[in-house]
Amino acid sequence: MPMNRMLAWDRKALVALYVALDVLATGAGMGVPIFCIALGVPVGWFITRRALLVAGRKPATAATMYGMLRATLVGAAITSAGTFLLMGAIWGPVAVMLFDPAADLAHFGIPMILYAPRASFIGWLVLMIAISPFLQLLVTLFTAVLTFLCWLPVEGQADTRSS
């Protein structure tokens, strides 16, 4: 029952909780958003369960499905945008080093994934700021679809699951 109460929380409280968890996940990854991407799994489940709770336990019609899928996509986009802003705040100021000819990019501490220090640095920044939040969005949406498949009642089928 505590989860049902949490599903009914106000949006502002949920956003505050997510921001705190996202900052904690970023800190656990030391600025690398691997745990933020993994956070997409419980977030996708939670967003979908909340959308299902709002829609009620009705059979899947086009109108209810559209509303639930829209709410899920908006929630996933908001959480991914939060991670994007956080990564931009962490890694954005470091991008100034690209324009500094005296910057030692080879010994900055990032992996040389493209063998050249400048190309690796650019690739690292793109990976951290743009690609990682997009991966989080994909993980969140994948989990949301799996949750929909497990929890959405189908017309003509008896619902034997407990909420």
C-alpha cells in the first residue's frame, strides 16, 4: 500500500524526489551518468504505473492508450531533460578547454577513445552531455513499454492481478 500512496503524490514532490535521486546517481558515478541511465528502469516503471492509476483499470481503448502513452512520453522526456541539464552543468564548463591552446587534453583523465586527445575530448563531451541523457530516455521508454504490457488490462480478459 505505501507504493499506491507514493503514486498519488503531487508532481512537484515527485520532481523534487527525482532531482535528488538524479544528483545522487550522478555523484555515485562521479560525473559519469551510468547510474542515471540505470535510474531509467524504476522511473519508467513508476511513470507508467502512475499513468495507469490515473486512467483507472479500464479496458484499453484508443483514447485511454493515447493519454497514458502521452503521459509516459512526457514524463520520460522531463527526466531525460533533467539529466541533460545536470550533465551540461557538470561538463559544459570543461568544454572551454577546447579553445585553450595550452590545455593538456591528453592528461585530463578521460579515456582516449578516438586516439587523438582533441577528438577524444570532443567525443567524451558529446557522450556525457548528449548521448547519455538520450540513453536514459530510451531505457525509461523501454521499461515503460514492458510495464504497459504487464499491467494493462485487455478488453474481454479478466484482470486477476492485485494493484
